[in-house]
Amino acid sequence: MATSDKSRVALGQWGERRVARHYESAGYVVVDLNWRVRGGELDLVMTRGDEIVFCEVKTRSSGRFGSGFEAVDERKQRFLRRTAMSWLDVHGRRGRLRFDVATVTGPRIEIIEAAF
């Protein structure tokens, strides 16, 4: 992996940990971080009560190339739904589902709950 790839991965992991701590402080339980299955990955899977929340996290070092929200287009949303269904099957879980999108730009975290 090239140095820039490593730093991009490290930046993404840093953002995911920040968002996970944000959710935990709001009473959520982080069940999985970077859950992988063939052909897919979920950044964060959390629960609170009977609700299961899947959160896609986009971390940017600046807003120069647009918002992280813009990267979660219809194609990415279908992919996330499909991967979430795999997670539910593997874990034998059911409940109310919610798909959030979080962006981390520098020190700022923005979350759109029930984004799609």
C-alpha cells in the first residue's frame, strides 16, 4: 500500500472512531466497527433499544473536494442496504433499521439520521 493510501486509511479509521464515540455518548452501543463480508463493508453498526443503526462514515481532511454526503449516492445506498441485510442474517438480528451518514471534516462531525 502506498504511503498516501495508508494515510487515507488512517484518516478514515480516525473519523470512524470519532463518530463511534459520538454515538456512544448519545447512548448507542457500537456492535461492529468495519464489519466485512465478501463484497462489502459496514463502517459502524450500533443499537439503541430495538433499533439497529448502520452508519456510513466519510472523513475528509477539508471540504475542498465536496461533502462526504455527496459520496453516498443511490448506488452506494443499495450496496449498504444489501450489506446490512447480510449483517442481519449472519447475526440473526431483527429490529427497526436506520441508515445514517456521518461526515467528519477536521474537528467537525455532521450526521444525517435516517439519511435513506
